[in-house]
Amino acid sequence: MKRKIITTADGSKTIQIEDWNEQYHSIHGAIQEAQHVFINAGLQHYYHSLNKECYTEPVEVSILEIGFGTGLNAFLTLLEAQKLNIIVDYVGVEAYPISVEEINQLNYVELVSSENQCVFDKLHNVSWEEEHEISSNFKLKKRQQFFSDIEDVNQFDLIYFDAFGARVQPELWTKAIFKIMYNALKPNGVLVTYAAIGEVKRSMKALGFKVERLQGPPGKRHMLRATK
């Protein structure tokens, strides 16, 4: 399928799949969406929900990203973890990794943290299927697999569910997929996603999630946060 790099409303780039008229990130702002959904409603929420007075060492958080894609969510998470003094064990699942040519056209470092170009490059340059230390507080393992093949059980504190939309890939938004997500989370683990589809919300509740409908990022009315 034909792909091209486009500029979103906040000036940040994303990849568009022209045949689907679908983007890796919101056309209303790639960085704004990632920050709102995955960092603010996800990582920050989980961190602040902990009883941090009980911790004498940095908090450790294990994260599963469904759709590693451009690496934007991982990059923003690494930067936020440094601010919050969190140690992150990050697993990014992606069936179809993007190309080096596409990576080189993205401008997230320029807009977010220009001194961290080497860090962003390292996220993409490290090998797949192996764990790597990206920084002193961030480990990354990229797994090339289909989401339906995930078999982790009680492994993650937080899931970033950033699959392509149900309009173009409805098979990624089924009860069966969210059962896999439920199994992968630890008790009290949290899943966040940009979507707020009624059917998805009902499936999550049927599986045992506590589901919240939150204000969405620019261009979307709502998003979902689900707690195991």
C-alpha cells in the first residue's frame, strides 16, 4: 500500500496510508495526541495512582505498546520517565516495522527535545527480539508479531493500545483482542487508547475492566482508560 509522510496540525509529522486514508497518528496533532492519551492519561495517571510514599527507590513500570510504529510514544515515555524518576521496561509490538527512510523524515526530536536525537535514533536502530538499554532508566524490547499472537500473562502495568482504527482494521478491536490485553496486564494494570467506540467499551466491561470515558485529544471528543 502506498504511504507518505504528512504534517499534522501541531506541526509534527506522521505516516499516512493513502489507500486507507488512515494515519499512524492524529491529523489534528501527532505529538498532542500521544502526549494526551498515552503520557497524561496513561503513564502519569498510573504513576500518581501509586502510593509513592511506600517507595524508597525509583518506581518501576512495565509497558506494552500495541503498535510501536514511529516510536513517538516510546520517545515521549522515555522523556517523561526521566522527569518522574521512573524505571521503564518497555515492550513495543509491531507486525510491520516502518522503513529507515520514513524514520528519517519524522521531526519529533526537533519539536520535543532536540538534544535527544541520539536517543530517538537508538530506539529505532537497536535490533528486534532482544532487550536493550536505551538509557539508564529505559529498557526496550521490540517484538515483530501480530497482536493476536501475544501470550504474555500478568506482565504489564500499562498498555498503550495504539492500533490502526476500527474503520480499517476492525479485527484489532474485538473482544478476543481485549481478552489478550486483559491477560497481559497485572492486577490493577491500566490500558489507554485514543478510541471511545461503544462496542469496545462494552467488550472491555464484559471482560472485567473498569472503564472510564475521558476527554479526548484535539479532534476527538473522547478516549478510553480501562483498569484491570
